[in-house]
Amino acid sequence: MSDDYFKSLQSDPVAYNLLALYSLVGLVQFDMPIEEAVPVTNRYLYESFSEKTKEVNLILADSAFSSPEYDSLVKLSEDVYVQLKEIYQVLNNSEYLIDSVALVFPESFPNASPAPDRNQYLDKPSYNLDVLFGEDNEFGLNLLPQLLKGELDEEYMAQYNTLDSYDKFFGTERTSQQWRAAGIELAQKLNGAWYNDQSIADIFYEWQDDLVRYKLATDRWMQENDPEGTLKRAQEKFEADVIALQQAIADDKDFWIQNANPTRDQGLAFNALSNLLTSNKFQNIETDVDIDAIEDPGLIDQNLDVVKLLRKMEHFEAVELRFFTLDTVLYAQNPDLYKASPSRKYLIGKKQTAPFSYIKAHIYELENSLVALKKQICTLEDKFAQSTAKARDNAKPILQTTELASNLMYCLHSNDPEKNGSPRNNWKPCWTAAAKKPHSSA
């Protein structure tokens, strides 16, 4: 049969799976145990998938690099690299700031207990620069835009001054097409498992979570060893929170007056909420605590300043809840209004005050950029390497199935040397005999 005939069969998912099944059955008919036949089939399917992937990349590197779609891919890769670098720097610098505070704190409090062990929170290989930027790969992400362009930047390459780096970049001569193919291969990996079955975004999210845990542990440690300083900082924060809520209530009232028709009682409700946050109101709460301390001997042993702050915070949260409820009622009465009210913006801002929560927004943007990068690669494949890409993709389901079956068959493998003594390492699937051998990308 002709090469083109088998190539068209590989592009059809049903035909591809039937050919794989036919080859597997053929092995069993020629006395190969099923527990050996399945892994052998899986190995050659994997090799075929890998070769098809290289072939697709070389086709794109040869045929697509001068197209507007390819220019978009290069631009997206540059954006992704910048985002990766910025997120890494923010997370790494945040670690440094917490470490610095923990290091200096004992100078003011020499009797303080030991600081939290950062290694319990942040000692993970996945947070290392080399792992995140793929230095263990053939080429790191710092080279992605250059590889896609098909040429290495002379100024950038000046930093590499070791024999290993020379061998890495120049030990094997590569064409511009092969450099571009290597860049496409690296770009494809960005959307999959990057390290220990985690994507790059997953690693960043986990790092941010661990950083928050480390920050909270350090804060608790400082509070335990400096209660007075902690109380002062909490009081200052509470005063700022009151001012922010007062402003949000005033802005929210103006928002609804301008965009809807609140009732007279609703307008009065906004006024009442503002009156609940006056300095006189909080002074009355402090006075009530002093009176309670006289009437309740149990309060004498407590720090009354702490009790006063907790009472004021409890009142503050009750006002907040009524504010959110009033805003929700107004939205329900005006279902066609889609603008975000000051109340909702205040609530979003309040959620963002959690330690390092703003980093999640940057990681989310990175995820969107990675999806766009993947879609752009798919666009190039559809336009320039459609049939070859289909042949590659058709191998995925049967490849995954045989991999799973291989793991199961491993348990069934016979220990009888007579049954396992006929190696068939030269066997190939039925369609590879006539298929062309793909080019190598490197």
C-alpha cells in the first residue's frame, strides 16, 4: 500500500484504532502473551505519537513561521514569559520580606520564642527557579520567544560562558527551522503537566497558599511575643476600616439615587447606617465596657482595651451586614441594573485584603494567556498541518488505553521463562512498514 493511503488512515480516528487493535490481535495470534502484547503495542504507539508530534512541529516551523498567525504566537509567548517572571518575582520577594521581618523581630524581643520554620511551609522543589522556568528541559522558558523566532539573541547568549552551555547550544548544529520547532514544542508543554503532574499555574497557586500560611504563622508568632504592639496595629487598622465603610455607605447611597429610585425609607436607612459608625457611637461602646467591668468582676483580669476593640469590631460587622443586605434588596428591586455598586466594590476590596490575595489575579491572567497560547497553536495546526496533527491526536485515546492496560497486565505477567522467552523487539505495527519516517526536530 502507498504511503499516502496509510497517512489518510492515520487521520481517521476509527481506522487508526482498528489498525492498533488489529496489530494487537496479530501479536496474540503469533503466540505472544497478552500481558506482553499490550505493553509492546503501547510502546510503539508512544513512539509513533512522539514522532508525529515532532513532525507537526517541523511542518509549522517550516510552513507557518512567516504567517500573521505565527507572529501572534511569538507575541503571546513573550507575554507569557513576562507574566511568569513577574509572578515569580512577587512570590519570591514576598518570601524575602517575611523572612526579613522574622529575622529582625528578635532584636527588639530577645526573649521571643523561636520563629516559625519557613521550610515547613515553603521548602518545595517546585518553587525553585530552575523548575518553574524549565531549566531541566532541553531549553528553558527564558529562551521561548527566541526559539520561536528561529534565532538566538546575541546579547542574551553572552551570559552563557560554560562548556556545558556551549555544548547545549552549539554542540549540535541546528537550522532556523529546528530552533523554531524546539520553541513550538516548548510552548506546547506549557499547558500540560509541568512538574510532578502540576501545571505552572497550579504550582503558583500552591506557592501563594503556602506563602499565606507562612505569613499568618509569622503574624501569630509576633502577636504572642508582642501583644501591645499587636493591639496598637489592630486599633489602627480598625480605624481605617471604619473610614472605608463610612465612605462606601455614602457612595452607595449616591449610586442608587443616580441609577434607580430608592424609597424614602431606604434613603433613611443609609443615613441610619452612617450614624451607627460615628465616633460618639464607638465611645459609648467603650463606656459600656467600663461599666461592665465594674459590674462583672470577671472582666477585671482581662485587658479592657482588647475587650473594647472586640466589642467595637462586633458592632462594625453588624453594620456591615445590614449595609450588604440593603444593597442586595435594591439590586433585587432593579434587576436590569448591571453596574457594580460601591457596596459590591467595597466587598471585593475587603476580600482582596487577605495576605497576597492580589497575586491570584495575576495567576488567573497567566492561565488565560496560556489558554490563548494553546488556541493559537491549534489555529496554526489546523491551517498548516491539519492531517498530520489529526494523526497525532488520534493516537492519544488508544495510547492512554494501552498504557492503562499495560499497568494492569503487569500484574498478570507470567514468571514462566518458556512463555516469556521469545523477545519480539523487532515487531512494528502494521501501518509503520509503509509510513515515512518523520524528520527529527533537533
